Amino acid sequence: MLLACAWPLCLHAAILFAAPGWPARVTAATLAMGALLWAIADPRLATAMIAGTAIALLTAAVLLAPQILLFAPPVAINAALAAFFGASLRPGREPVISLFARLEQGGSLPPDLARHARTVTWLWTLLLAGMAVTALALAALAPLDVWSLFANVVAYVLIAALFVGEYLYRRVRFRHYRHASLAGLLRNVRSTNLFARR
């Protein structure tokens, strides 16, 4: 979690203050550390092989195509997450936010909370898709420092604003239901293996 939080700020600082080769190296180092942490947490041979392959590809990208490491992650990550949230809205699927709401409520959701969870899943889908499109457009059209300000600072402020804003709205609008604390909500998000449930 700390690595994920430090990455955009370090990348933005590297773009503003460091030599041109450093932004790609910051991204490569962050992703390589993430791969190593995954391999340590899951000590299967297959995991180690995937992590090793990822690190080799990151090294090759730094040497051969550093711009890919710079511009691709915000577009790819946000687009993938938007697709993930959006896919959960299809008929017969459980919206992503409904899963967290069920954990918070300790069972099935009343109709008003179910509608709210579906709406919030739509909001996350639209926000993430919008951030992917904006990052792509800025990469093509804007100066590097403007792209970086959006991709590495503003985008995370928007995510935090939606997360906290929805939490505060829900506490007021649905005050008659029980609600986890913000820390408890974060623990639910962190402990839920979403991708295994899709």
C-alpha cells in the first residue's frame, strides 16, 4: 500500500526535477518491487516465474522503450479497472460496490442500499474510464509536466474525493443502517479478493 502511494508522487517529482531517464526508471523500480513482494507473499514456482519475467520485461522496457513505462500505466490501469467495475454491472452479476456493502451490513442488502451500491459502481466505472481517456489525451497533446500533474496527483485526489465523499454521503443518507469506519472500510477493500470473485 505504501509503495502504491509513493509511486505517483516519486514519479511526478522525477518528471519535474530529475534527468529525463529517471521517470521510466522510477516506474520500472516500483513495478519490479511490486512483483518481488508478490513473489515473496506467494512462494509458488509459477509466481516466481511470472515475477521474474515481469522484471525482465521491465528492464528491457527501460532500455528500449522508456516512454511506454511512462505513459502506459495510468491509461492501462484505469481502463482495466473501469472495465472490471463496468463488467460487474451486467445482468446476473453483482456490482463491485454491492460486495463491500454486503460485508458492511453483514448479509443481503435492502433495496435502497442495493440501488445505491449499483449507482456508486457506475460512478467508479465512469471516473476510472474518464481518467484513462484524459491520461491518454494529455499524453498525446499536453506538455509532460501537465500530463504528470493529472496522472500522478489530480487522478489520485479524484479517487480519494469519490471514496471519502461517497462514504460521508452514505453515512448521512442511510444513517438508519450500520456503517463501518473509514479504516474498517479500507480493511474490507484490502481483504476482499475481488478478482477471484468475478
